[in-house]
Amino acid sequence: MIDKKIKLVKRKKQYRGLDALKSVGIVWNGKDQDIHERLVNLLDEKQIKHTDLCFSETLPIEGIVNIVNKKDFNFWGMPKNKNIEHFINTEFDLLIDMSLSTSLGAQVIRSLSRASLKAGWSAAVPDYFDLSIDVSKNPDPRFLVKQLVHYLNAIN
């Protein structure tokens, strides 16, 4: 079902360095709030607009607006929540998936996202990322974000 929907997604792939980004979508796990805050602070310093989508089974998290869990997806993994659909359809310059999630919902979000560049971890199966970081030796969102920032700074 995802493969059929991917064929309908229209997006313009474009690699931009960190300094050239205007908008970023961040998919993250609620238990990783500390590294999420550091990433958000970096984006704020660079005046890059960001939208977050947080996976959390223990709702709510203080100060976090877009929180989703498995109840926000139907049996086939398609979003039932309008915030998820809006997030997927937003044409971000960059999608960062730091969730390290293998859930069907996370796969749907990263596969159907209209972001110009999708960045995440290489162990994701299937891998829908344009920029994948190998985290097999250190499967930690902190390591992933540090590496992503390094490589995005290297892109001109």
C-alpha cells in the first residue's frame, strides 16, 4: 500500500546545506526530549523554521503540541490525524527523522513526506532517506543528530 502511495508523491529532491535551509520537519521520540531541544535551539539560532511531530505513548509531554501515537494511524498505517497529514504534505527543505522508529506509522511519514531532502538512520527498513547515517554501532538519536549536523554543514 505504501509503495502505491509513494508513486503519487510529488517532491523536488534538493540537497541544501544547513545555512541554506528555510524549513525543517522533525520526527522524534518523546523520550529524547533533551537532544530534540538542542536541535531546535540550533535551528532557532540559524532562524530556520521548524515543525515537530513527536511519537509518544505516554501522552502528554509538557510544552509539546504535535504528539502522536499508534492510535493516530489506521490498521494499514495510514494517518487518521489531520496534523500528521498536514506534516506529510508540507514541502520542508529537510525532514529529519531522529525517532529511530521501525513502526509502520513512522515508515508512512518518512515515505510519503514531500520534503526536498529526507535525512535519518541507515538501519531503517525500508530506507526512504536521501541522506542516511549509519548508526548501527551507536543507535542513539544524539549520535544521529550530531552526524546529521556535521554532514549538513559540509553540503554547499
